[in-house]
Amino acid sequence: SYVLTQPPSVSVAPGQTARITCGGNNIGRRSVHWYQQKPGQAPVLVVYDDSDRPSGIPERFSGSNSGNTATLTVSRVEAGDEADYYCQVWDSTSDDAGVFGTGTKVTVL
Amino acid sequence: EVQLLESGGGLVQPGGSLRLSCAASGFTFSTYAMSWVRQAPGKGLEWVSTVSLSDTTTYYADSVKGRFTISRDNSKNTLYLQMSSLRAEDTAVYYCAKWIGGSSTSLDNWGQGTLVTVSS
């Protein structure tokens, strides 16, 4: 089965840029989606299809995907961005199945 | 406004069964694929199952295949997850989620979740 690997944690100062990676074999050939989850809340889609933003998501959230790594970039980080972030793909190469990354805890210093 | 409201969670003994429901509103339910995603306490997200918009095609994680059944009733705008032969490792918050539509495989709306606890 397809595996997505994320760093367990990322720390960033307010106003700086956070980059969260999602590694997978030839992930650049797949569409990657990103979710933000705050404690006790349901996940929220922040980027889909590598780099598109749902309505209501600030432009500070952006995504890219190439080779074996997809990246979610959060610019001008705010305290409210502190959350867990998960990448996700649909694996249709073997078994059709959803796959989530291991998750990254973003801490705003 | 899209709303997804899960129900049916609770405490169940190992080997038991439970049926989760997800009542949908605020969108044309029959035109979107739907999924269940779970999260064990303190752990990450795990995709569980997906059903196509017409209930004709279903997909399951290997961890639940043969034990869980996803279905939908488009006349009632409701998604279901029938869970049987439950194990302690099935303990989790179960979220229903709506696919964004088109060719994308992302989930753009999520319910607040219902907790399933498998314990004797």
C-alpha cells in the first residue's frame, strides 16, 4: 500500500514561513490534498489538487508537488495556524483507497 | 450551508456490531461521493471507506474489509457505516466527509464525528 511520510513536528515564529513536507513514491504524479485539524475539531481542507484553495482559506496557505515530495507552505504564520496538518492522496494504482499522511504538529513559538 | 451530522456511536463489546449514520443537508447529497474517516485517540487520520454517488461502488481500507459495510440512502440524504466483528483497535472518532466533486479526490466538508469505543 502507498505510504505518505510527514515530519512529526515543525516549529515556526509568528510572521515567518512554515513548510510542511509530505513524502511518497512519485507523489508528484498524484493529486495531493492538505487538511488542518485543531484540537477537538474536525479536519478542514486547506489545499486540494496540489495547489488549489477552497473558498474561505487565506492566500497564506499554498501547496506544491513534484518528484517524491509535496509541500504545504504557510506564509506569515499566525498563532491561529497552530494545528495538526495531514496530507492525503487517493491511491488508484493498486487498490483504490484513500491514504493520509502521518501528520505534522505545527507549533507557533 | 453544508451540514453533516453523525450519530450512532457508543460503547460496544469486542465482537459486537454498531451502525453509524450521517445525516446530510445543505447540498444535493445524491451527486457527491462520501467517505468515512476515523481517528483513534491521540492518533492520526485513517481513511475507512468510500461510496460512489449512486451507491454502486464501494471501497474499504484493508483494516476493515469484510467487517464494515458502507451504504447510502439518497432518498433520506443519509450515509451509513455498518460495523461488525468490532475490535479494540476500531476505537476511534468516526467522521463522515463529503467529496469536493468533479475529478478531485479531496474531502471538503466534514462532520463533527461520533465516538466508537470497543471495550469489555
